[in-house]
Amino acid sequence: MMKSRRQFLLQTIPAALGLGAALQASAQANRVDENAPGSAALGYKHDATKVDTKKFPAYAAGKNCANCMLYQGKPTDPWANCAALGGKQVAAKGWCMAWAKKA
């Protein structure tokens, strides 16, 4: 027996929404923890304006993960993997001392 379009949508939309939530939770689980030993050693902050400039004088306004060559996403992506932090996701607005200007 064929399902009506309405029946099909009522069954598939909730399943798709559940998958979307699971994918989002998985992506958030892959985000780097600022307090993890590796990221703390590099001075990583999700918000570059919160970097301790006395401890990390290499930081300058305008430097952020989105314009770093190690950022493995598009500059417009809010989060992307970072080669310096084990492939974990970093915030585009973040910074760490591994920052290197994107060519």
C-alpha cells in the first residue's frame, strides 16, 4: 500500500530532525576545550579578544582562527577543524599562538 505524501512527511521529518540534532551534538563534542592541556599551552581562546596579551604578546587585534593557515574551514565558517589542535574544532573568532597568516 502506498503512503500519502502527508504520511510520508509526518514520518520522515521527525527522523530527519533527530539526525540533525545528533549531528550538531557530535560537532559540539569535537570542539576544543580551552582548558585542555594542549589548547591551554597554546593560549587558545574561543574569543580572541580574551587572550592574555602579557602572557601571549604575539597576539594582535585582527588575528583570529578564521584568517590562520591552520584553520581547515572557510573564513565564514563559525567553527572548523584546526591542524594545531589535533583536528579539533576551533572558533573562527578564536586565537592561539600557533597562528600563522593565511597566504
